[in-house]
Amino acid sequence: MANLTPLIIFAVAMVVFYMFLLYPQKRKAKEHQQLIEGLIEGDMIMTIGGIIGMVRQVNEDILLLEVAEDVVVTVARQSVARKIDSPNLTDLFADGALIIEKPSDASNHKQVDG
């Protein structure tokens, strides 16, 4: 029995390692895969880079994401961090720091020659 003690300890350590590290990581990867496979036009998402926008077109590996009126960017589907359920973007930030507004007057902008 004394010869089996290290083997039993090793087996228990491997089970604990799997339960606390590998299993949650696999579950999270599976949830992310389901998220990106379930995206449809009109969904609000946030990318891993922090870009927030509405999905305008879903292709095999890429999404067309509208980030502002008439501003569409192309992002990889794998770059989607999460889906945003709230239509009010300020709900994403506890302090309401996100301010989205259009410039009222473009004449204040200076053109740089160079």
C-alpha cells in the first residue's frame, strides 16, 4: 500500500487540476463558439478590442460591423468578445463615461498639410 500512495496523490492532483483549470476553460471556449455561430444581423456586440457596434452582415469568417452612422468596419468573427443585450450603450459603463455625439460643426477642424 505504501508504494501506491504517491500514485494515488498524483491521480488526485490530476483530477483537481482538470476540474479547476481545464474543464472551465473548455466550457468557456464552447460558449464562445456558440456565441459567434449564433450571431445574426442586428445583434449588438463588443469586440475583444473594445469596439462596439451592430452586426450588418455575417459571412463565414468575418462580420461587417456598423460602429457609427454610415461607418462599417470588417472584423473577424473570432474577435467578438460578447453580445450586448442592452440597447442603451451607457449601461455598459458604471460611471456613464461613454459619450457618443456627432460633431456639430466641422469648421472647427483644421486640415494638416503634410
